[in-house]
Amino acid sequence: MRHLMSPLDFTVEELDSLFDLASDIEQNMPKYAHACQGKKLASCFYEPSTRTRLSFESAMLNLGGDVIGFSDASSSSASKGESVSDTIRVISCFADICAMRHPKEGAPMVAASRSSIPVINAGDGGHQHPTQTLTDLLTIRSLKGHIEHFTIGLCGDLKFGRTVHSLIHALVRYPKIHFIFISPEELKVPSYITDMLKEKQIPYEEVIRLEEIMPRLDFLYMTRVQRERFFNEDDYVRLKDFYILNKEKMKLAKQDMLILHPLPRVNEISVEVDDDPRAAYFKQVQYGVYVRMALILTLLDIHV
């Protein structure tokens, strides 16, 4: 039995197989319509989510399975003080696989250590978001044809952004990736990540202005400044509009540059950019369903 806590839980070769399966699902959805018949996904979300929760639930329903669970900690026995360890032991009696989102870093890992069914980390605090990373990698591979030899700018909240942290850790395993980190000083990427890049001798730059590096980017990964990660409302208000991608800034970009965003956005990408053919963030959402379908099949060891 396997769990998914981090994108590094899968080797590059295993990720290739997962993405091949996701691509086959995209091309042949009817083939997989009954693959999980009789199986149940427990969707356990201790904090709000739209895309990730509904993407998991949609994935399981597309596979012919069923979904149980909760979308808020207040509607679970966590509100009565039940531990994650006890909750997962109970859920293991009801379901075949569990997707868990939790505000505390490491909570899904605790659940996995006590679970008798596969557990998928659907986001834990500011730590990891592995299935978003799988979505990002599949999007890159599907739209560019490969995951190698490109410059990616990661912009916005690089301090608390778990999607950013997971993606960096995943991309360092691919050849010739150059990172450019774009953020205000207060939201810089954590030192443990830059230390890791230095140790692996992977090139990166840190800048404040988005405009100065736009012409060099093959991908721009935008993120929102996350109100829920701030302890001080004044700091959030001061930083929330630090970066806004609009048509003027897009004029500086390559014709084949692609914009990614884990969503939800607030106002860091102007809606006027949505019609630009380089805007790939809604395609990204669709790829998220395919990759989660592939992941469910893989962890349940179901072959079609």
C-alpha cells in the first residue's frame, strides 16, 4: 500500500507512467468509466477548497466510484476534539482511499501512519500540495511536450505558497530548469529551498520587479498572496496587490510563454488576460482531474 505525501514519493519514471496514464484517460474517458465501481473515496477537507476537493470528487465519480466525506472541520468530529489518527482509523472502515486537506503541516502524514487505506495529501498548511504539483507537471508536459530545459518565473507569495514549494522540489529532478523567484522581500522563498538549490548547483535568481524578467520566461507561475497565512491584516493589505499581471505586462512576454496559476486568484491576474492564448490556468484545472484519476487508479492498483 502506498500513500502520496510529497511529489518526491514518486520517482521521475513513475511520474512518467502516471502522466502517460493521465494522457490516455484524457483521450479515452469512456474506457475508464467503471474502473472504480464499488470503490469509495473519502474526501476529508479540514479547510476550505473548491478546485482540489471537487477535482478529487469529480475524478472518483468519472471512474465510476462513490464519494463520502466532509468539506469543513466544523462538520466533522474534529469539532468535538477527535484526533486525525482516530478519524482516519474510522474512515478506513468506510472507504478505500482518502484525500485529506488540513491546515496543520504534517497532519496527512500522521493519518497515513495510522491508516489501512491509501492517503493522499491534498494540502497541509504552507508545506506541501503534491497533487497540484502533479497537475502542474502534467500541464507543462501536455502543452510543451516535455519537462526540461526551460526558465520558469514563480511570482507572488513564495514564502507561504505550498504549491510553489512542492513544484520547486519536483522540478529540480528534471534537467536544465532555471528558476527566477519574483517576490517582495517579506514573501521571499524560504532559505531551506534556496539552500537545497545551491547544494544541487541548480541556477536561480531572486528579483522584485516582474517586468524586468518577463522577456526571458518560458513559464510564469503566478500565485495569490494568501490572507489565511498572515497573522497581521495590515501586512496582508500592504502586499496583496504587489503584483498584478495585465495586458501591458503581457506585451513584454514571449509569444509562446505560458501562464500557470494554482487558483484561486484574487486580482493578481487581471481578467483581461484570460482571453490571451498564453493563459493556461483553466486548462490546468482540467488536467488536474485527469491526473487525480490516474493517481487514484495507481494507488488502488487498478489496471484497465
